[in-house]
Amino acid sequence: MAKEKTVYVCSNCGQNSPKWVGKCPSCGEWNTYVEEIVRKEPTNRRPVSGIETQKPKPVTLSEIIADDEPRIDMHDDELNRVLGGGLVQGSLVLIGGEPGIGKSTLVMQTVLHMPEKKILYVSGEESARQLKLRADRLSDVSSDCFIVCETSLEQIYVHIKNTNPDLVIIDSIQTISTESIESSPGSIAQVRECSASILRFAKETHTPVLLIGHINKEGSIAGPKVLEHIVDTVLQFEGDQHYMYRILRSIKNRFGSTAELGIYEMRQDGLRQVSNPSELLLSQDHEGMSGVAIASAIEGIRPFLIETQALVSSAVYGNPQRSATGFDLRRMNMLLAVLEKRVGFKLAQKDVFLNIAGGLKVNDPAIDLPVISAILSSNMDAAIEPEVCMAGEIGLSGEIRPVNRIEQRIGEAEKLGFKRFLLPKYNLQGIDTKKLKIELVPVRKVEEAFRALFG
């Protein structure tokens, strides 16, 4: 007979406590402990997955064969890039994102383009009819994907044993529950136990599993933090529902880089891959308009040009407002302080609004120079020439610091027809300017950049 006991679990970090506490001693958050009823099963109980495997034996490091992991082609260049070249056999991938952002659409669209694989799609949120309507809307390709609407983990393993799929998709992990724990689906204990069991299944059978997960109101993956530690890869599907662009980021990846980025465009017939985001992120009608600067940014290994927009106006309500969309507000305040102290522009009594066009969130420090250029362009109401692109990091003393992968940034600007490129003077070393059709303007300080832009 199973033994029951009550424990309190932190919903933020998963720390256990025999009694309720106000402040979590592990993560420091307040009022995050929730009550969970845990059933302790007998030690001779069979594993949930029902997989009989031999117990591993210790081997020396020299006996382990380290071949490259075979990858499964997902028939989606953006998804393959973010995964690190494709889906690894036996890996556990978690995809998270806002409600309605397109997680299930992305997975279903990928499934429909893999007719050579036997796929089991486990849905705990939608009916089979809803999935069929979505599949008909996304593609005309007929797929032999198996659909099952199930929330019991034990029954899911029965379906897996009967179908023997090459890929398993679970939508979503928060709806799955196991009979070994007496708590509701989506609770801390259920998510932890179900994900751990699915991980054992994936590793023992070498079957890749895609999990779709919810996120909380702060924007991070819902459930215990151990969920992100258990899985091999965590992908975040981002984007504003008012914009047509969706961004797939890799937060954690044991088989590839976490700096990769995939860009999609949401359309009526599904998600379209954006192979050249620069052309879509640049509007063609900003000639003669002040407060617009073109930045050459890099996310992962791909460069793209983005439009940095700024609006500077006199403060009406006494305290000047500072607002930034898609850019770190604290970094913008630092750049404004540099302009005030080092260059002499009086912006203390001005409202400053900054926007990265297209709904993107950019963390590349190389867009510091375009940000302050757009701010000063709006402050002086003087337009920057539309054929000028720039990249550079700003230091606290007003110097323009070098940035990485400058050749890729210049090449992207040259490909899209820009005539001049402002870059840090140190980055000019080692660049063969004879082969370039774009004029390079090296600048060392912020004042030199402003003279090059505004004369």
C-alpha cells in the first residue's frame, strides 16, 4: 500500500519543506510555497515507463565512443539552425511561449512536412477534430501522423508501445499526470515526475520527444525550475501578437549554440520562414525623417539590419519620461548620461522614447551607436542619410568600442545597397577595403560620429 504525506513545494525553484514558510530559503521569493500530497510507492514497483532495460555498468572514459550525434532533419531551416543542425536522437526538447503565439502551429507544421517519419502527437489540450482542422489549414500534404488525445502518462506509454513512433510530441506537459502522485495536472510534483519519466523513456529508447510548455506571467517557463534542468534543449517562442513576426530563441541547448535565432512570419496558412529578415525589418519610406538610424546587429551567427527609432520632445509633466521598446531601458539611460556628460547635449528635461522597429528585442551592444544617433537626430530634428548604416558599442567615457564579426555586418549592409558604414576605428584593422563597394567611416569617439553624420 502506498504511503501518503503532505509536503510544501516552492513553485519557483522546487525546494521542498515539511511545513509552510513565507520566504523560500533557496530562491528568496515570498509566498511561493504550495501544498502537495505525495504518495511514496513501494520500492519493488515497476517503473512508470514500463521499459525493461539492462542496468548500466561503469566504463572507463577511453572505452566510450564519441561519434557525432545523428540528427533528424526537421525540414525547417530556421528550426534546424536553432536546434544546432537538427533534432538529436533520444533528446528531450521543451518549447515554451505565450498563449496563442503559435507553439502548436509550429510543431504541427513541422510534423506535416515529415512524412518519412512515424510520429505520435499526444494532445492534452485540443480534440482530434481541432487538430485536423488546423492541419488542413496549414498544409495540403497528407501525413501519417498518429493523433491521440490523452492526459494519463501510463496510457501514453501504452500508445507509444503500440505505435512504436520515431518522434513523440506532447502538447502540453502541464496537462499530463501520473497515477503515482495524488495531485492535479500542472502541479509542481506532477510536472516534475512526468518530465523525469519522459526523460528516462527518451534516453532508454533513443526516441526524441518534443514537449510544449506553458509560461507564467513573468514570461519564464511555468512549473518547477527542475523542468528546464531535466530537458536537453529549451526553446522560447517569442513575439508580439500585434506584429506578424515570431522569433524562436534557444535558451538552453546541450547539442548546439544558445545564441541562435530563428525568425518566422505569421500568416493565414501558418508560419513562413524568413531567410532574409533585413529586407522585412527595414521600411523603405524613412527618407527625410529625423530620429531613424539603421543598425547592423547580429543574433547568433546571422547578421540583420534593424531600424532604430527615437523621439525626443520637451517634458510636459515636469518629470521627463524615459521609455524603451525592444531595448534595455537602463542601458538607454546610461547612453543618455554619456551624451549629457561627455558630449554636452542637454537632455535632462526632455522626454525620450526609443523603439526597435518590428517588435524585436535586441541585446547586441553594437546598436549603442545607432541608438544615440537616432536620439540626437530627433533632438536636432535633422535626418540621417538613408544610405548610412552603423555599428558600435559606446563606453562611459564617450569612446566607441570595437564590436565582433564586423565583416559580416558590413557584408549585410553592402548586400542591401547601403553606401556608407560607420564602424569603430579599431575594427578597421585587418579589413581589405579594396574589395568593398561600401565606404567605411572609422570613428573613435562619439563626437567624430556626429560630425560624420550631421557635418
